[in-house]
Amino acid sequence: MSEQRRWKARFFTIWTGQQLSVIGSRAARFALVWWLTTTTGSATVLATASLVAYLPQIFLGPFVGTLVDRWNRKTVMLVADSFIALVSLWLAYMFWSGAMQPWHLYIVMLAASFGDTFHWPAMAASTTLMVPEKHLTRIGGLNQSINGVLTIAAPPLGALLMSLLPLHGVMMVDVATAAFAVLPLLFVAIPQPKTEHIEEIKQTPFWENLKTGFRFVASWRGMVMLIVLASIVKIVLQPAFSLIPLLVHDHFGGGAADLSLLEAVAGIGILLGGLILSAWGGFRRKICTSMMGVIGMGVGSIVMGMAPASVFWMALGGAFLLGVMISMVDGPIHALMQSTIPPQMQGRVFALLGSLFSLTAPIGLALAGPLSDMFGIRIWFLVAGGLCIVTAVWGLTVPALIHIEDQRGASVEPADGASSPAAGFQTVSQSAREASGSSD
């Protein structure tokens, strides 16, 4: 088998199983969000549920990333996916027994997020070693397209399952689909960083490994600016996504079918945006594609916020535009990081960035919930959209951000024995190719 066919077979076996599992998880999440919306009718409760899900990433992300770089990434994904399935099984039992209360959902979201905090950096770092660098942007576009398909399919599927099954049955569907994520991991070899890099990391004290991740990010001025910009966007936009069920229920007077339609339309946008990105590849500078996407997301949010109660189709148009632009933002950023961060550093860096980005969510959610309860849901969509546009326009004027791909790191000497960030950036492609021959 040729090298190209070998990496495709290995990567897409794991990738397909993960996507099948996500179908069940998203359908179950739709049912849970609608249950919480109709049970409480509170924007503060919805915002709090979203906030709880961020806590493990915020407080444990940097530590988890260091462990991912020290441990076998395949084992990390296997244990994390199995743990999340057990959480869903417990949730099914709570609904079946009739003991489920809204506050129980906070525990469930906390536990599931804990598992995902381990899974995400391990999967992202493994992707870099399974996929050749020249295909990373297209894989990013494909991920966005599939995310769009899942966004289209999951809400109607969730609504259908709710009409056919009790809530504990919907949760058991989530448990069953989790097997698609776990089983391929038992049989498919996943490449690891070069053996000498892993041994150097393990021989270095845990806290030194942790500090290396912080120094690496701090030395990259463009990445620091990206963190600032992304933080502003997430503070204002993430709460808007969390409040969409209440926008449909309270402002438009819709039901589960209307919410599923809006989410499906957003999914069509994500699918289309991902297909465009896969075919086009984006601007030469990936960051410019992402900034264009942020502006588009701002426009979409404003359109949703301005839609009168009797003009639901206007909200659908805003959701579609949001979906298209989400693909334009996320795909290039993921490809940029995967192609420029050395493989032996990716667990730490991805987890650290996830932690820093997640830290912004509680700020926005803490503001959005009470303000929306006082002034109405729509105001937050208008504020979020305006700030997204202003932030992206500002980002296009910052040289360090525009030239983020040209900045190959400052002269920081890692404490774990790896080469300096400057050298790491320059040799990442070669290291990834060499490492792809070393699997567990």
C-alpha cells in the first residue's frame, strides 16, 4: 500500500468513528438543551450550564496538555471516549429512574467536559502526525463540512428521537454510538512523536514541561495577538450561541421543530463553508481568511438579533451566514497551528490555547444571562455582532497578527530538551514526516 493510501486508511478509520459518535452526542445534547429550556425557561440557567462545561478546560487544560505530551495519545483518547460514554450511561439512568433535576445536568456537563479536555488535544496532536502538512487545510475544511452535516442532521434527529423515545432512550442512543469512537482505537495504530522527544519530555520534571508550553506561546507575538482577538470574539459570541434556544422559544414563539430547523440551516451554512474552503484553500495568508469569517459572523449575529418575531426566515438567513463563516474562521486557524507547532509540543500548546480561550466564556456568559433576562434575548445578538466586526477590522491592522505565519518563534530555550521554538517551527514538516513512521 502506498504511503498516501496508508495515511488515509489510518486517519479516516479513526476520524469516521469519531464523527459517528458525535451524531449521537449532538442528538442527545439537543434533547437535553430543549428539556432544560422548557423545564426552566431561564437564560441564566442555560448560561450557567454552558459555563460549567468550560470549567475543566479552564483549570485543567495546561496540566492535561502536558500529560498528553508525556503519555500515549491513543490511550488518552481511548480512556477519554470511554469515560464520556459512561457519563451518558449515568444520565440515561437518571432519566429512567425519574430522579433527573436541572442541577444534575451541571454535574453531567462537568464530567463530560473533563473527558473532552483530555480527548481534544490528543486528537488534534495525532491528526498532525497522521495527515501530511499539505493536506491539513483541506482536512480542516472537511472537518467543517462534516460539522455542518452533523449540525444539519443532529437537531432533526434529536427531535425525532424525542418523539419516539423517552429521554433515557435518547441518552442510550448516545451511549451506543460512542462505540464507533472507541472500537477503531483498539485496532488502528496512531503515530507518536519521535521516541527521543518523548523520552526527553518524560525525563524532565512535569512543571518544567508545563512552563515550556507557556514560554513557547508567549514567545510567539502573533499567537499572543490571536489570543487577544479570539478572546474578545468568544466573550461576546459564545453566549449568543447558548441563548439561541430561548431566542426561538421566547421571541419567535417556536418549538423544538423550529429550533431544529434553525440549527439545521446553520449546519447547511457550515457544510457549504467547509466545501468552499476545501476547494478554495482560503487566502494565501490563512489569518486573512479567518478575519473575513469573523466579520461575516458579526453580520449574521446582527441579522438574527434584528429579526422581528413574525419574520423567522430572517433569523434563518442570519444563522446560515453564521454557519458559512464559522468554517472560514475555524478551518484556517486549526491548519495554521497544526502546521507550525512542533509535534512534541502540540499537546501542551493546544491544551493551553484551549484553556485560555475557554477562560473568556465565563465572562461573556456571566454577563449575557442576567442582561438577557433583564433586557431581552435580542440585545446580546446585536452587541455580539457589532463587536465581532470591530474586532476583526482592528485585527487586520495589526502587523504581528497579519504576519503570524512568518513569525517562527522567538529564541526561547525549552526546558525539556527539545529544540528552540525557532528551530521547531522551521523543521516541523520534516519532524512530522519522520514521526509518522513511529506508532504505538
